[in-house]
Amino acid sequence: MASFEVNGGRKLRGEIIPQGAKNEALQVISAVLLTPEKVKITNIPDILDVNLLIELLAELGVKVERPRQDTCIFQADNVDIDYLGSETFRKKSGRLRGSVMIAGPMLSRYKKAYIPKPGGDKIGRRRLDTHIIGFEKLGARFEYNEEHNFFQLVAPDLKGTYMLLDEPSVTGTANIVMAAVMADGITTIYNAACEPYLQQLCKMLNSMGAKITGVGSNLLTIEGVEYLRGTEHRMLPDMIEIGSFIGLAAMTQSEITIKNAGLQHLGIIPEKFQQLGIQMEFRGDDIYIPEQDSYEITTYLDGGILTVSDHPWPGLTPDLLSIMLVVATQAIGSVLIHQKMFESRLFFVDKLIDMGAQIILCDPHRATVIGLGRKHPLRGITMSSPDIRAGQALLIAALSADGKSTIQNIEQIDRGYQYIDERLRWLGAEIKRN
């Protein structure tokens, strides 16, 4: 098991370019199954989860060319549908939560699909009900195989319909959209997710010949078409990584410029970090974070303690709450972090407490952080990364701490952040992979 050895307390300096968006990649790469023509996707992050999905598609029969590390040309003109029912597919797809995203395209084009038991992060229950119910409303039938923890779906005729989602699930909405683009008739999805990742997927599908309107709202209308053609698509920069770099700069008292940040797609993220007292300047499409000796958490107008919570877009993404919690430990002031979506995502705070942070874990969803303004710097310890986002948060904590830290199970971090140790060394971090 690989680990990072980090000597903290160093100020960093320089420019960093964010990778392509992981969560977008899992959707748009799955969408290549909708056409037999070539689809070129650029700005693909070189990370474990995305590479595993690309490998899965190749084993399914999709031709994959990779002229550059961040570019793939896909062609799904000879897909082996029987592979979906194999033991090999069950094992490999079960390791990757994102493998559920190929179900919608397979139902749309091949009328059958298999969904494995979800893999990925151990951050709490991540249900598939929204996906399955949406497919059923379009006309699919499903059976659950208890022996293999697998859903098998069959859809001889997908027909457009109206549906009101019980939750604005990003992956659920994306899967239903991909199933509906070639269904007979019009599909209307209310309470749809409207995150930039989903907007990007709809933009790509429309460029392939789909007819999707309402993109960017919570009401999508999809007029089914008979055929989708090939296209070229460039992915957005990863907003979670951008937020991580903002937090890193503040925690390490560093001067960092995040290049080509895709500001128009970041929504409320910069404002939420500013509420923690972090200064930043927007220079064109770049974010400049100056060196700050201290940063102070704002309060509400009546003097109440700030609460930072996750919410469907355009609210704050839950993937950044782990980062914001760590950043708050060295701020001046207090904040309540409320993680509504996942009941296990805050359980990494025990490691921060071991490092000297003042945190009260109120319950599985809420933690109060008491920032002491660097009066008591974090100290280096040995710890393990429980999931992608907590792993990155612990890495930021280690980079700001006094002394040496060892972070184990860094495969979790590698699932979501490409070459993170190399890129941090370019900024002056002292980090070694063992």
C-alpha cells in the first residue's frame, strides 16, 4: 500500500493548472456508447477512476485511441453486449461507482444493461433508486440478482414520459437523460440536477444530434431522436480541485495562482471560501490567492456563527466540505460544517483532532470547528486516507502542519487527483511517494 511522506510548514509559491473534471469525465465518457461514430474528448484527467472506466469500455469492445494523455478518441461500433453479463465485468465494474453511468447509454442503444453493486468511496449509503425508477418510467424492466449483487435491466421499447425525481441526483439525472435521448417521444424530467457536469453532458449530447432543452435548469425536456453522431468535446476544469488549491494556499500561507479555472462554472464556490476569510483576485480566467498571515471567518449579520452546508447546484457541492473543514481549523473564528448528503464523510475528523485541531463532531452530519488562528499549529502524524476528498483534505492539513506526516492508503487520493505529489512539488512542497 503506497503512502505519502510530507514535511509540512513550508510556504508554497507558483502557478498550477487544474485537471479536467473527474465527475464530468465519468458521464461524458460513458456517453460514447450512444453512437457508432468516433467521439473525441479532451482535457481528460489521468486518474484511477477515469482510467478504470476507459479500460472497462475497451474490454466492452469500444475502440480507444489515446494520442495524448489528456485526449481519447472512442468508437463504439462493435460493442460486445455479452461481456456485460460476465464475471469479469461484475468484478471490475463493482470497484468503480462510475460504472453505473454506462447503464443509460446501453439501455438507449442496445436495450439491455447491467448495474453492479456500487463501489468507490466508503462515505455512506449511495442509493441507486433514482436511476432504476427513472429507467422503469421509460419502460425498462429490472431484476435483482442477490447472488452477485447485480441489477439486470431490459427495455425492448423506451418511451418518453414525464417524471418527477425524488432527489436531484447528478448521476441519476445523467443516466436517465442518456437513456431518454433515443426513446420514442418526449421525456420531461422535473427536479433534475443542473450541475455544470450535467450541463456539459447535455451540451455534448446536443452536439451529437440530441434535442435537449432546459439545460442549466431543474426542468429538462428531451425529444427522442433515432440516431446520434460523433462529436468533439472538451471537459471543464475540476471545480473540486480548484477549491482544494484555494484551501491549500490559505492553510500554508502561500501565494498561488490557479490558471484557467473556468470561473463562470464555479458558482458559489469562491464566495464560500471568501466567507472563511480567504482573499482572492480574479484575473481573467485565473484565481490569484495572495499570501495571508491569517484569515477570519465571517459571521451572520446578527452575529451568529457561520454555517456551511452542502446543497444541490447552485448550492455548494458536498465534495468540498472536507476541504473547508480543514481550512477552518487554522482560521480565526468558528464555523458549523453540515454535511447533509453522506453520513460517514465527517468521520475523518478524528485524525485532525489527533493533529491538534479543535473540532466537535456533533453527529455523523455536523461538526463545529473552532479556529484558533494558528496559535496552535497542527502537528504531523501518521494517518490513513478514508476516501478521495478526505484524503486530499488530510494532505492539505499535513502540508500546513509542523513536522512529518505519513498518509497511508493514498490510492484513494489517486482516484481523484492526478500526479498530485508531482504538481505540489512544483509549488515547493516537500512530499515523497513511498
